Amino acid sequence: MPARAALVLHGPNLNLLGTREPEVYGRTTLAELDRLVREHGRRRGLRVECRQSNVEGELVTWLQAASRQGFAGVVLNPGAFTHYSLALRDVVAAIDVPVIEVHLSNIHAREEFRHHSVIAAAARGQILGFGPLSYVLALDALLALGDDRARPRANQRPRPRV
Ligand code: DQA
């Protein structure tokens, strides 16, 4: 990744991590998660900036600005917006920086309404179910993408239609 900077975006209610349904999301707070992710990035020579918002439009605006602000990749946990935000799906499809969708929990093992992500088809990839490790793995994926950006995608479709 040439710019060596990644943006980590957390969607709604992720500011409550630590106390929010700990049986699902664990006891790690958002501040601890951000520290873990930033430290992992630093060890790999990657500057990581973490932001959280409960507001859909703010996440859209941050994604639109990611390239202009020098971020070479985005790790996005859209929270509940995952399941219905076409605005987030559209901005992920619109921008050139790779976006990796992450989830702490395994959304496929939960309630049916969580099984579908409207964003996944527009994202570069999806990593879920590993708790805080999902974010770490996503950063490593961004770094690996940066290393072989010239290679064709495994999925050859240039833009998903879903
Ligand atoms: C989540 C899963 C979503 O279904 C939920 O609405 C969240 C968190 C996760 O990280 O597991 O807020 O994105």
C-alpha cells in the first residue's frame, strides 16, 4: 500500500463496545480495540486512523474523502447499516480505495436479518466472526492488496451489480 495509511471506520453502537451485549461482542472497549488496531498497523509500518459514528451520512462523507485524505484502504464495520444502508453500499462502490467490510460477530450464525449485507458485494472483501481479530486480519489483507495491487482480482467482475 503506497500511502501506508489506513482508515478504520466503526458504525452505530460500536462506541458501546465493552458493555454492549458482551456475550456477543466481548468485553473489549472501542478504545482498546482502536489501540490494538493502531499498534498492529504501526508494527507493519502502517498509520491507522480510527473513527466511529452513529450517523450514516457522516460515514458516507468519510468514505468519500478517504482517498483525498491520503488513505490507501478502509476497514469498515458498518454495524446495523450493513443490513440496509444503500447509501453506504453506493459510496463503497463509488470510491477507488479498497474497502474491507468487517464484523466482530459471525453475522451468519445470528438472527436471520443479519445474514444479508447490502454492502458486501461492493466491498473488496469481508472478514467476520473473529472479534477484534477481524480488524487485524482486515489490515493485513489491505497490506497484502497493496503488495500485489497489479494482480487481477480473484473475482473478475470489475463492479458488482447487486
Ligand atoms: C456487527 C454486526 C451487526 O449485525 C450489528 O448490527 C452490529 C455489529 C458486528 O461487528 O458483529 O452493530 O457489525
